[in-house]
Amino acid sequence: MKILVTGFDPFGGETTNPAIEAVKRLPDKIAGANIVKLEIPTVFNRCAEVVRTAILAEQPDVVLSIGQAGGRAALTPELVAINLSDGRIPDNAGYQPVDQPIQPAGATAYFTQLPVKAMVRAIRAAGLPSRISTTAGTYVCNHIMYQVQYLRAIEFPTLRAGFMHIPFLPSQVTDKPNTPSLSLADDVRGISAAIAAIVAEEV
């Protein structure tokens, strides 16, 4: 089994992004699955092009995308992606869509194929906070989750895909009072536990 795990680069004035930092530190094998790690740009549309190229090259069974959700206190597997891009800030290319459909011919929403409840249980069993989220927002995180689902619908029907948000790192909240954070080591443990749950569903 091969799992493509993606993480975004820093955005919004931050100098780091826990998503790609955690992804880079994942083991090369988790629960017997081969892990392929990919950094993707925090740029609408471009991020999907990078992921599609990787899917064609690697032929993964699963795509799990990781993104930063500043303000959240838990690792949150996402249940659904919506067909809407609405940026509260510009992306890293300076583009800030307002109420734009991601794919005019696409479905209104797509549900993940990943076992989000099992992922939450596995993360909690590792001693970390986790819950299912029913909103991936309308920024680039939702965008990539939706775009991979759209690719699945039109091009890669056997692919399973999903998205998980993770909190800020402690270093990112030194000037953000009362904002939750999670260590990089815990991010890696939590993502690894979630991946093991995904693999277990295949057995």
C-alpha cells in the first residue's frame, strides 16, 4: 500500500507551517504502508496541479493532505469539502478569490473516503486531542481537499483521499495569547496514528 501525504508551505506571514514540517518527519513506512511525502504550495489551483502530477507519478492508493488550522486545539480529520473558494487573505501568489466555485462542473460537496472516526480514535489512543471536523473552511485547505476528490471523480476512481488539519506549533503562538498549539513531535505521532488507522481499514 502506498500513501501520498502532502503538506503546505508557510503562508499568511508565518515563517513555518507545521503541516509540511510534520510531513517531512514522518517515517518512510507506517503500519507496512509506503509513505510518499510532498510539499505543496499554498496557492489556489497550483496546489492541485502539483498533487495530480504526484498521483500520476506515484500511483498511490491514498492521498492524505495535511494543513494548518491556527486556533484549533486538536488534530481534526475533515469529513467534507465544499465547492467554494473564498479567501480571507490572499494565497502565496497574491490571489484572493471571493465566492468562487472551485469546479463549475463539480459536485456541491464531496465526502472523504477515509475512516475519519477510526482516525480520531487512533489519535486519541496515542494520547493526543482529536475530533472530526465538518468544515475545512474556504481557503486553500478546503480547495486541495475538494480538488483531489474531483480528480478522483473524473480520473482516479480507485483513489481514496482526505484531509486533516493540525494546530499551530508552540513557536507560532508566542505572540498569540490563549491560542492552542501542539508540538511537532506530537503532530508526527498523531498523523502516524491516523495513517495506521487508514491502513487498518484496508486489511
